[in-house]
Amino acid sequence: MNTENLIAFAMFALVSSVTPGPNNTMLLASGVNFGFRRSQRHMWGVNLGFTFMLLCVGLGLHSVMSRFPQAYDVLRYLGSAYLLWMAWKLATTRAEVTSTSAGTSTATAPSRPMGFFAAAAFQWVNPKAWVMAVTCMSTYLSTNAGAVQVALLAAQFMVLGAPCSAFWLGCGQAMRGLLQDPLRLRIFNGVMAAALVASLYPLLVSA
């Protein structure tokens, strides 16, 4: 890749990684509900899982799936079902109320954040992840590219994408102080659930 292609690829990686989508919505919600430190496995599951997905697509998975277009329909329905389940789970999460030494109540999350393997596996049913992976490899990878070039492209995407994930997680961490009230936390989780459902729109209109 020449310098112009590298710059174009960097812009694509940054824009696609930092814009709202299922991963970033869930990272924001995880930062609010569990904090930055407890959500680290979720964040790295997203980034390393997507990097592995890029490698698979670049090494020929996209060509194989092109021969079996029904596979895309299966992934579309699986992704829709999983996102709806995640939205329902987030919307129905009840904040636990704890009392402080000053006598006031605060909200705490009663469940655990998404783990590394769950976040990595989610990439395979995440519609935005598929669009990013296929677009990345079909646009910026030459037709005669080998495994080394595929690996370099995937590694560059991970290096550029990880700070974007950390940004969304950090925003959630920064909002924790504003959402200590159980009602505010419940409203926030409801809004995040609605955002997950809204992210299905591009997937459904392309069906």
C-alpha cells in the first residue's frame, strides 16, 4: 500500500470505529453500569474478536460466503435476534439501591459485564462488523495480496480501533457520577436499549 492508500485506510478505520454502532453502544452502557476497569475484557473482546474476523475475511471467507448467499441471511437473522435479546436484557436491568454513609441512595449494576469470549463471538453476528470487514478487505486489499498483507491490515485496524473503543468506554465511565440515581440509570439503560434496536434498521432495510 502506498502512502495515499494508507491515509485513506486510516481514515476509514477511524471513522467506522468511532461512529455509533452495536459495539460502541454496548461499551458505553458497560462503562456506565460497570466502570472502565471492569469492562476491559469486553473492550478487548471487541477489538481482538474483530481483528480475527478481518483475518478470516481477508484470507478467503468472504469468497466462500459469496458462493453461499444464504449464509448472510442466517447471520442477519441471528444478529437481529441477538441484538433484540441484548436490548431487552439492558432495558429490564434493575438497578440495585445501596445506602451511603451520608444516608443517600445510589444505583449499582446487579449483573456482570460482557466477557472477552462473548464480546469476540458477538462480532460474527454484528451487522456493522460484517460491513466493516468486507468493505475493508475488498477496498484496501489488492487482489494478489498474501497472508502477510492481510495480517498487517488487520493489525493496523486494531491499533486504530482500540482507542475508539476506549473512548466510548471512557465516556460511560465519565457518566457514572451523573447516573447514581436508580431512576436515571434505568432511563439511561432504556435509551441504550432503544439505540440497539435502532441499529437494526440498516440490517432490516437491506433484507
